Amino acid sequence: MKKRILIVSLLLIIGLIGGCKQSSDSLRVSIAVDRETYTTLLSSVQGITLSPELSTELIDKEVVYEWIASDGNFIKTMSRQITNNGDPLLWNPINSDSTSAVGTTTIKLNVRDKKTNDILARATLRIEFDYHMYRVKK
């Protein structure tokens, strides 16, 4: 009888410990911004800073962040697509091949497993253009 109680207790403890680990299946990501509005008329501000926010710190995989903008560019690379390790980056509405500002833009963020390249989580952010002002819509 004591052996059964001991075995059941051990199984229960192992189950609880195993249950504490967060699986990447429940990983969620969102895009944080440093400002809700932006205008190209403000010369001291270069754009909107974007940062990934994961719902958990208990991820058991190495990940990379793939950013894709439908228009405008990421200032670090002057392109519409960049992959990084989760560092904040700056989006600007001026296309690298033009001097004019763009209209409404969609920013997509894919969190990928570094080894398998599988997408673990996704987020989308719209930046709408309205009379010289860009407004973030989540």
C-alpha cells in the first residue's frame, strides 16, 4: 500500500513539474509601438519604433523575428523586410526608391523557429494614412 502511495505521489509530482513548462504552441506575439501617431512633418522624429512582445518568457526554442512591411521601409536596412533577434526597429513611410510618403501600410511579424524555420506566432499591425498623419491601428 505504501508503494502505491509513493508511486502515485511521484507521478503526480512529475506531472506537475512537466505541466509548468510552457509549450511554444501557446506562444502569442503582439507588436508594441513607441507612438500611436506620426507625421513626416516632424523633422526630429524619424518614424515609428516597433518592438515584438511575446506572451511568455518560457519558450524552449531559439527564435527569429521576421518583419514585413507592405510599404515604407525599415530604416536599418532601407528595405521592406528584415529578420532580427527581437530588437526594436524603426519603420518610416518614405520608400527607399522615392521621396514621397506612402499610404496605409500593413506590418506583419512572424516569430520563426531558428532551426526549422516554422512559424510559431504571428501578429499584424496597420498604419493608416489620413491627411499628413499616420495612425497605428491594432
